[in-house]
Amino acid sequence: NYLENPRVELEQHYFNAKNTNLLDLGLQPHYLSDSLLDSLLNYAIQYKQRVDKDHILPKVSWKR
């Protein structure tokens, strides 16, 4: 399934935004492990019938 991009910017553009300020201040990020991500995905798949799409699908239109 595909949702149309509601933003006015192109999906592919020249911006290559990077924000390293927190890293420059000493942030040491803790990335999620593959096993944790796999576990979360399996949990989401197991309970997908409980998802109420009306609560998570976007309702905002950025185009006028």
C-alpha cells in the first residue's frame, strides 16, 4: 500500500540534511539491535488486526 506524499516538497530533492549538534556535544547514540527490531516487527504482525487505521493515517493536507 502506498500513501501519497501530502507535503509540497518533492520526494526526491537535493537536500542532504544532517544535524550533528548533539553528537558534537557528546551524545553517544544507542542503536536498536536487529533482534529487537525483529521482535517488534513480529509483535506488530501478530496483532495487526487490532490496528485502527483511522487513528494512524494522516489527516493533514499541506496543499492548498
